[in-house]
Amino acid sequence: ILADLCKRPKIEKTRHYIKQDTHTWEIDVFEGDNRGLIVAEIELTAINEEFKRPAWLGQEVSDDERYYNVSLVKYPFKDW
């Protein structure tokens, strides 16, 4: 049933969790049409909450709609 309900193409990704201090980073490694895209996310309790930025962390993309899953279905990373 779920296979019939999921919109195509589907987002293919593997999620990894990295614990750092009191936070946990969620790292999504994309496959398929979004292969090569890696997105890291951290949940904060406040917009101004401080956290340690790991050396591997890239640019901030929270407000860039291209990175939303709904956008990645329509405009995959391979087409950027």
C-alpha cells in the first residue's frame, strides 16, 4: 500500500547520526538523481542556541528551498 501512496520519483537517502556534545547531527547521504548531495541537520532549542560547528560542516542552506525534499523530487541535484 505504501509503495502505491509514495510519489515518484522517490527520495533515496541513507541517514546517519553523529552525536556531538549535547546534540545529534542527522546526516543524509542522497542516492539516485540526488547522488552526491549530503545534508547535515541539527535540532536546536532556540534560534540563537550555540553549538560547536564541526570542521566538515559546509554552508548554511536551511532557507534554500532547493534542498527541501519536495523540491529535490521535482528538481534533483543532478540537474543543478
